[in-house]
Amino acid sequence: MTTREDAVRKGRRGRRPGPSSTREAVLVAARARFAANGFKATTIRLVAGDAGVDPSQVMQFFGSKDELFAAAMAIPASALERFNTAYEGPDEHLGERLVRASLLAWEGSPEDSEPLMAMLRGAVANESASEQLRDFLQSRLRHGTKGHADDDAALRAGLASTMLVGVIVGRRVIGVPTLAAADPEKLVALLGPAIQQILVPPKSH
């Protein structure tokens, strides 16, 4: 009997896959889908079909497509939570909160920042990874500012996400001296109003 046949027989005699193996199967399917289709075109239903599970199981494990993406790309839950909590509070300080959350996530504790920086460095060199990261960040901003949706909402979210990631690239990847040396709170004070103006434009009278 070959090794492969023996492995198959052992697999058939063993216990049925449990929640942990099912969750891992979903993650494997999600990584393949995100890599092939990008963030926008990947759906919970498609990932579930690839993994051979019901979409409700994917939702039970991960809660949303954003959280599935974060898990598949090894983005720490704590880093994702920083961005989520940035939307809590009055609109007039949203820009400052988002800049501060971005800096804390990308430059904070190694548990948060290292996986994010690994993904960012991969996105710089790989167009598929770049598209996934761009679409993910833009979707987070659009979701967080859905109360200000209009015809330009996608464009405004794209601009804001590009600015936030650009600061990190300048500080951590390229190492622009004055930018790398800048105090984070100075960056919050300078960039916050610009992000605010883009995401929460003043209402016309």
C-alpha cells in the first residue's frame, strides 16, 4: 500500500473535521479568493462555496467580510478594532481620530504593526496585494462614514485612505527624514483637518 493510500485510509477512519479545521479551510479559501479576485469581487458566498461550507458558518466564524479579510491577511483583531473605534464620537474630530488610529496601528506594538507592515511591503511590490489593501482600506472608510454618503463618497474614501497609507510609506518604507522624525501628534494636528475635510465635507446651505 502506498503512503498516499494509507493516509487516505487513516483520514477516513479518523474523526470528522472539527470547527478549527473548518475555520482553517475557510481561511485557505478566502486567501485564494482575495488573491484571485481582489477584495471587492470576493463575497462570503463565494468563499463558503470554495470551502464547502454554508455562508452562515463563515459569518459565524468571522462576522463580516472585513473581518474575514483581516483574518486571512493576518491583520490582528486589535488593529482592526483601532480603526473601528475611530468612528465613535462626534464627526468634527473624525479626521484626527483616524490619523491617530492609523499611526497607532501601523507604528504601535509589534503584535499590531508587524503584520500590517508585512502586508504593506508586499503591496508595494505586488499589484494584486496592493489592490486588496487599497480596496479594504477604502471600504473601511466608506463604511465608517456612511452617514455622509454621496456621489463622491468612494472618491473621498479613496483619497483619504491613500493619504493615510502614504504617510506610513513615507515614514516606515521610504524613510523621508523629516517625516520619519515627526512627532505623531504633530502629524495628527497637520493631517487630521485634511482628512476631516475630505471625509466630512461641510454641508452646503
